[in-house]
Amino acid sequence: MCGIGGKLYFDAARAVDPSLLERMNAVLAHRGPDDGGVYHDGPIGLAHRRLSIIDLSPAGHQPMSNPEGTLWITFNGEIYNFLELRGELERDGAIFRSKTDTEVILALYERYGAECLRYLRGMFAFAIWDGRTRTLFLARDRLGKKPIYYYQDPKQFLFASEPKGILQDPEVPVAADLEAIHHYVTFGYVPGHYSAFRGFRKLPPAHFLLIREGRVHLERYWQLRYHPKLQMTEGELCEELLARLREAVRLRMISDVPLGAFLSGGIDSSTVVALMSECSSGPVKTFSIGFEEEQYNELPYARLVAERYGTDHHEFIVKPDAIEVLPELVWHYNEPYADSSAIPTYYLSRMTRQHVTVALNGDAGDENFAGYERYLANRIATQYDRLPRLLRRPLEWGVGALPEVGPFRGFYRRGKRFFAAASEEPRRRYARWVGFFTNAWKATLYTTVFREAMASSDSIDLLVQIYGAAKTDDFVDATLSVDVASYLPDDLLVKVDIASMAHSLEARSPMVDHLFMEFAASIPSALKLKGRTKKYIFKQAVRSLLPSAVIDRRKMGFGVPIDRWFRRELKEMAYDTLLSPRCLDRGLFRPEVVRQLLDEHVGGRAEWHPHLWSLLFLELWFQRFIDRGSGFDS
């Protein structure tokens, strides 16, 4: 796992400044502390920071070239089938100078060009400079495990693993993209190809870019499809599911450095640990994190799995200083990011890195097998839609009037959220459920200027468009495809990539293996969401591996007590930051509405902590990145 960057001038007479490449490397050093290198030749420059995982020798140094020096690559990620690919290439006459997967990518590109991507199984973001055709080739893995940002203007093209790498160039203007901010306010993350920085873009998952003679060509090379469906018995599906997941886990245990696993106590990470134990010669190193607040603590379930498989288990009780950790999160996440589970993930990664360099996790289990409560809510809403409108209206009004306080506040909050969107068309209803601020709330929150500027941009339409691309009449499958194309790469995978790489830890996700996901997509949705049971087929498949207490318990999520923090530790900071002249002068949000959210939450009259967290993170991002301008360091 590494950090990459680079620059290309469209004018061949201009030369990239090597000191820029060194600055890129310096600001991305946390992603690769073991080695660094640059390549520059006239208008092209590549930068690389290395976290050594496979072939720890100097032969793995990057940027790496082919023997003739006509191709140069800077690569971030892991190719899990590289040994198989290497053997095939060697039989066809290829000669390798290292034992790395990086050199295998170069050889594949030399043979197949952009078609090399269909052979790669793994997580990756890389750039290849082809000196023969004067072409820069950028590619990102199918599901978006590894990030790559780029900036383009009429004179130049820059890219990096994180926006702060690009920001090292004083020729790049620093400003916020207000449409991206508008979408962030809805979802709590910057979605799709958008970036919070004006002029920046994310290379979408399963896409590549070709840059030649000043022209940029973007192309998709893979898409997850939910048809045709497998015609197998339930027992056969369970057997095949375990076999495929076992292979995905085994491939991700190839490493020349110490390796372990995150163990949350949930069904997904517990299954990964169980399968790792099957093919490990010694105890698997497992790492869990908990909180003093019982409702956020999953340690007892993690211990059940650790004891069952005799793992070398490590636990850490988080007593986070929110005021201290927030600036660190803002710096590392580069863009506004309101998923508060980044906090425990950040602490978990820090603890894990003290013992191992690689950690497996259970990401994508819910997106593969319908594990979220909202999938069940979709089904209930479909039944609710059949009720006459005369019966629905008083029910919606009555639930909407319930207070979000007292012992049943969580139940009331979920009920109000459900009924507030109940009358919406199903796709828009789902989009509202996964968001923070609704369109109605944004209309109230925004200043007149900001509201008018965003009038033609409806964030909900972004998810509706993804529904349209799903090409399936099955609404469960279509909804899974929406989460695979949005929430998974833009929120969950970002969370783990940033939190782990902040501590130079490589995170591997067996359930994000594209072949495993293709198999999961071919399972009938009725075996994923069966009645009121979420992840039915997955739970059946792993019953022999895990305690029933782990399989059948209610999903907790990776939460943190930010509701309490805003009433205590974060109270003063939130008021001072969100109502400061500096914040209000940005002209985005009405101060009286922001104060209302703060007062109602602090006073216990409502639960606005997710919304307040998103606004606080946004303002701290403005201060750290936009107010300081370009050319800054860590």
C-alpha cells in the first residue's frame, strides 16, 4: 500500500519541477513510510511513497520501469493473483527483475494496453507513463478500494492518492466546490466523481483515464450485474459461498510482513477471522475496540469469536478526546466527511499498526447480502404503500409529533424518519433515508444566496440516476447496486482507507473481491432478505463457523457517543466554531438555524448530533484546507 502522485504538462517543452514531486511525497509519507522515489522527464513527473508488503528488497522501489525504460509506473494497492499472472507471462517469455506485483502490472500493460485491467484481481490505483506514445494511463480498481484524485486545466494534469498531494503545486488554485458541498450536506460525504476542491475530480471505481496530447478520455471497464441468477439449492449456495469467500480470504493472507484482522464482533469480520484461522499455521492476531458506554460496546461478542478460534487477541477501550482527534481526522480525510465511525476506525488502526502491517476486515458484507435495516424498511414501506391515503395521513402526522427524547428516543427517531419519507416514490424515499439533511431542511438551513445557487442541483437525483443504471426490476437488487456504487466506495471504503493509511496500515477486504461480489450478486434477492431476516443466506452459510449469539444478534454498527459529546465535551467548541464570524461569513448557512440545531440538541429537545457533526467537520475542513491555501505541509 502506497501513496502516489504525478504531473503532466500538455506543452512538451515545459519540464516538471522535481521539487514538486518531492513535496507530493512528503505530504503523503504516512501512506508509505518505507521508501520514496520520483521520476521526471521533461513534461512528465511521477512520485511514489512505499509501504513495503510484497518483496521488501530495493527491487520493489518505485516509480518502476520496464527494462527498456519506455514505461514507468507508480502503483498503490495489491494484486492478489499476481503470482498466477506472472507464471503465465513467464511462460510467454517475460523476464522479471523483482518479485513484486508492480512489475506484473507493467508487463501486462506492455502486452495488452488498457485491457490489462481485466486480468487484475485486487485493489489498485496506478498511473503508467508510456513514453512510446506519450500517454498517461490512470486506473482505479473495480469497487474503489484505493483512491485517486486528479486536477486538470488547459495547461496541465495532476493526480495523487489524496487531494493534499495535488495541493502542493502552487499553480493549482485552492477553492471549495460549492456543488460538492451541497451534496455533502445531504449525504455526509462527497459523492461520486465530485471533490470538495474546485476543479478536482475523483476517478470513479472501475474506470480508467487516458491522457494524450492534452485530451483526456474516461472509460468504464467493469460493472457489477445482478443477472442471471444462479439456479442452485440453498445448501449448494451456502457451500459455494463459503468456498468463494475462503479463497478470497486465502489470497489476502499473502504477505511478507506481519498480518492480522479487525474483529468487531459482527458477523462479517467474525467470519473473516474464522476463515483466516482455517488456513493459518498459528493464532490469528485480532484487534477490537470498545467504549465505556455499553450501547456502543461490542467487545463481548468479539471475545466469543477470539476464544473460539484461539486468536492472539488485543482490545482497546476508547476514551477519545474529541477536540484533540477532530483536527487529525480533518487533515487525514482531506475532504468533508461526516461518518463519525471514522473515530473508532482511526483508533483501531493506530492500535493494530503497533502489532502488524496488514489487517483484513469484513467490509461489504451488508452491501452483498442486504444487511442494513433500511433494506427491511424498504420492504415494509412497499406494504405500507398499499394502505389507503386516508389511513396513512393521520399515522404519519401522529408519529411525526413524537418527541425525540426519553427512553424510546431511538425508536421514535427511526419511526419519524420512516414516515417522513413514506409518501415519496421508492427510489427517492431510499435516498432520503441514507441522507443527513433533507431538501426541506436544506431550504431552511441555506442562506438565500446559497439556496439559489444550488436550485438546479438536487442531490437525491444522484442516487435516483444510479437506480436507473442498475438494469434490474428487482428493487432489493437495485438498492444493493445503489449502495455498491455510492455508500460503499464513497463512505465505507474511504473511511477504512484513510484511517488505516494514516497509521501506515494496509487494510484488505475479502468481501470486496470482485469475483466474490459477482457471485453474491447472482444469488436471488429473496435469499438475502427473507421475510424479516436480513443476510439470510450468509447467516445460513456461516452457522457452523460462529456462535449463534454473534449471528443472530441485532446489528449495532460502529457508533460513537457523539450525541453526548455535543452536550458535554464538544458543546463549547461547536457553538464557538459554527457561530463564529469566520464560519458565518462564508455565506452558506443561516446562523439562526444553526443555533436552533445546537440549542435543541444541547437542551435535550431533539437529537441533531449527526447533523451537527457534519456541519462542524465541514467548517474545520474550510479552516484547514481552504483558508490556508496551497503549498502547506502537515
